[in-house]
Amino acid sequence: MHAWARTWHTVTLIIVLATLLLQAGLVIQGQAVLDESLVPPLGTRLWRLVSYFTVQSNILVAVAAATLVKNPARDGALWRVMRIDAVLGITLTGLVHFFLLRPLLDLKGLNAVADTGLHLVVPALALIGWLVFGPRPRLTLQGALWSLLWPIAWLVGTLALGSLTRWYPYPFLDVAARGLVPVLITCGAVTLVFLVLAAVAWVLDTRLPGVPNN
């Protein structure tokens, strides 16, 4: 099981790093991440790139995969929070992109490749890897509560910075265009989805067989 787990996590790590590098390269060249019509300075583009929940969740997946390549049975209080944030964050990324963002996009070429990798391929690899190879049991109620810190901090920070810069990483967060109440309703709905995913993850973590085993 350890050998299969290492192989899966290695493939996941390679794909997520390659996709992140591809997206970063496109941004450096001035390509749009979503539907920006103006190309800001390079520093602004790179800052905005790492501001996306998608990119942050992919980075968490990469970090988790790297640690699991070394030790498929990795454990630790902080690591548990990081791992579940990676799984829940990337799952939420895939769901939000599929239902809210994909209908707005018409990407071609390498932009489409990067988009598919970040929003569909990596989420699938991360979720399947967690379901099949774990490691588990790892999720506790305390860990689940701590896992809320990152997405809540990201949301509050994004809305606060958006109010100052008038730039929001996703159209459904644009207070200037949509109004505060619709944005808050959307945020509440997305937060509810995250909580449901956390509850499902906790149930699965406690009910599914413990892995990896020798």
C-alpha cells in the first residue's frame, strides 16, 4: 500500500506543480486568469495570481503531496489541518468552478489546459488520493474547526482588499458590480458547502478503513 500511495502522491505532485508553473508562465506573459480586459504590471499580476483561492488550494495540495511522498502515513496536529484544508479546499475549488465560473469562460490553448488542470484534474487526483490512500484516521472535530481558519481568513481578506483596490479574484465576490447583499448571500452559500464537505470528510475519515496499512 505504501508503494502505491507514494506513486499516486508523486503523480499528483508532478501534475499540480506543472500546472501551477504553466499558469504562472501564462500570467507572466500577460494572459488573463479569468476575464480581465486590462493587463496590469507584472508585480500586480503575480500578487493577484496567488490571491486566488484556486491557486492557494493547489499549493496546499502540492505541499501535502510532497510530505506524503516521503511518508504516506504522515501525521501531526498542524499537518492534519493542512491536509484537510488541501482536500476540502481543492474539492470546493472544483465545485465552485464547475457551477459558477466555467460557464463564464471561453479559454483556448494553454489557458484551457491550465484551467482544466487547476480546477478539474488536480481536484480529482487529490480527492481520489485521499479516499483511497488517506492517511486516515486523521480528522478530529478540533482539526475540522481549525481548518475553517484559512478559508474564512481568505474570504475576509479578499473582501477587505477588494473594497480598497476594486479588484476581486472572482466575479461572484465583486461587491461593486453585484452589491453587498448578493455577495454575502453567495459567500454564505459557499461557506455552507465547505461546512457540509467538512462534515462528510469527518464521517468518511471515521467510517472508511484506516490506510495506509502494511
